Amino acid sequence: MTHSQQMNEFGNSLRKTLKMVTKTPLSTIAQAFEELSQCGTKDEGLPLDKFCDACSLVSVLFNSLGLAFKFAEMEYVAKVGNLVEASKRFATLENIVDADVGNGTVKKQRSPSRDLRRVRQGLDLVRALFEQFLSSKDYSLRNAASTAYAQVCAPYHTWAVRTAVSAGMHTLPSREQLLLKLNETDHSAKKKMRRYIKASRPLIDYIDKLYISRKIRLDW
């Protein structure tokens, strides 16, 4: 191997190492959903195991938000876990919805279709939170989270849950504290949040259409 080749190999190795060192939760999540958006076709369906792999990464974001979103983290993690179990029996998202439609169990507690609906809600909550975060540098995390929750989750929660969430908003970290937890700067976080938003929107629409195309309303 020539000296030039050795230097090129060293340079490639260094770049790979730096990439691994600088990988953060946000970059991992953004990349996972970008890759997921490329999976499957209209005929083949979206692989359930790959969907679960990507979704499992999102729980770290709920954890970073502290007590205010503890309810969301616990429910989200449980539902993703249920879908992981379902992936041992079903290959695609379409398969689980079709099976529950056939059994009349779409809205039944612990049914894969109900769990999918709740996980989809979690993904949309993160999407809405990121959009609010990006809307203004002066926008506090508390305001961003409150607006995102009101848009995505509040319409489906009881008064007791909504009240508990509202009280918990006072415990949210500051914008700067969240960035520190995620090992990001304001600039780097915004880039990765935009990547997640772009990748997750079509996925969320895709899941909604699984229900709508089977004449299942989304108001639950």
C-alpha cells in the first residue's frame, strides 16, 4: 500500500469515527425515519419490524422532557413494545389492521391496531413539538409543548389527564437544558428536527390512510 493510499484509508477511518462520536439521539432518530420512509411499497406494505425499530428510538425524547411527558413516555413505550410482539406474527402494518378488522377488534384494548393508533399519536406529538420549537428562537419549551399537546393529544384525553399534563408543564426543562440533554446546539437541533418532520409527515399520513381506506374513523 502506498503512502497516499494509507493516508486516504486513515482519512476515511477518521471520518467514520468522528461521525460515530458526534451521533446524537436526534440525528439517530432523523436518520431512522428517513430510512423508514424509503421502506416498502404500496403493494408490499410497510414492514412492521422496521417501523418498531425506528419508533423505539423516540422514547428518549419523551424522557428528556421530564415529568410533564412521563404519561406519554410510559404509554408510548408500552404500545411500541406491544407492536414488537405483534411483529413476530405480522409482517406489515397493513397486516395488523386487516387482522383486527376481520376480528372486529380494531379499537379493543391491547389490539395491535389500537396500539398502532397510539404510537402514531406519539410520533405526531413529536412532530408538532418540533414545529413549535422551530417557529421562534424566543418560544419557550413550555409554550411549544403546550401547543403541541393541545393540537395532537388533548382532544383524545380525559379532563383528568389534561389537567395533570397542564400541571406538569411547569416542570419542563428550559430550551437550553433540553438542547444540553440531547447534546445539540440550537442550530444543529433545528436541522435534525426539520429532517424528522419531513420524514415523519408522510408516514403519519400513511398510517391514517390505513384506517380511512378501511372506513375506520380517526376520532378515537
